[in-house]
Amino acid sequence: MKVELVTLASLEYIFDEVRDDYSGRGMYGRKCVGIVTGDSLWSVRGTLEDEKTDSVEGDEYGEMIDYMLKHEPDVDSMAGDFIFYWPGLQLAED
């Protein structure tokens, strides 16, 4: 799934750090969306669930949240935090 930068930026209101340039293990340089946090996956999923109920059906933000909830993220350690990332979720090219 491809998302616009303005849509992805909306996540910055609820998470400390949102990245659009993460390349995880086995991605061979491809970049995807990731959330850097000290919270657990359950906490991240709970926050996303709350956002899903607040989003408008059919808008890109709601579709992105839905994607993130339906697809289990990969996870890497990051200097005491974690990054939860979705290899199939990328920033749309200009």
C-alpha cells in the first residue's frame, strides 16, 4: 500500500517517531513505514484501534490504519526502543 506524506504525518500526532525510510532485515534497501517506540506491540495496536474508530470510512488515513491492523508488523530493536514496521506500506513517490 502506498500513502501520501500528509497522511503518514498524521501518525506523528499519536506516536513519538514515525519513519517513512526504514529498511528492515531482508528488505534489500527497499524502504517502508515504521513506528519507533518504547511501547509494546499491544500498546501500539491499541492506539491504532483507537485511531481506527475515530477515522472516517474510505479516507486514506483510515485505510492506512486498517492496513496496519490487518498486517502483523515486523519488529527490530533500536537503541532501547523498538521499531514496528510494515514492509508492504510505503510512502507514495512524487
